[in-house]
Amino acid sequence: MIELTRVNDTIFYLNCNEIERIELIPETAIILLNGKTYIVKNSVEEVIDKIIKFNQKINVNRRCVD
């Protein structure tokens, strides 16, 4: 899960495996596979970086278990 900030400054955690796409409208809109949309303060680049770091962390943990 990744930590994001809504436009009202509320922090929430999102399962990044459920993201279908990210749009810039000019805010960052995260659209999930189920059609739900979240508008966040985080930039598109920041969201992508968070997803990459999350996936790297998961892959490192998998290697340790194997």
C-alpha cells in the first residue's frame, strides 16, 4: 500500500495493485479498476515513485523468503 494525501490534507493508504490509470487534470487523479477515483495532492511522478518503491520492497521480501 502507498500513502497519499487528498486535497483536503487527509492522509490515506491505497492498494496500488488496484490502480488502472493515473491522470493529470490538473490535479492528480487516480482511477481504480472498480471505477472509483481519488483526487490527490501528490504529483504523478511522486505516485509512480511510491508504487516503484512499494514493488521493490515486496520483491526484496520475496527474495529473502526464497
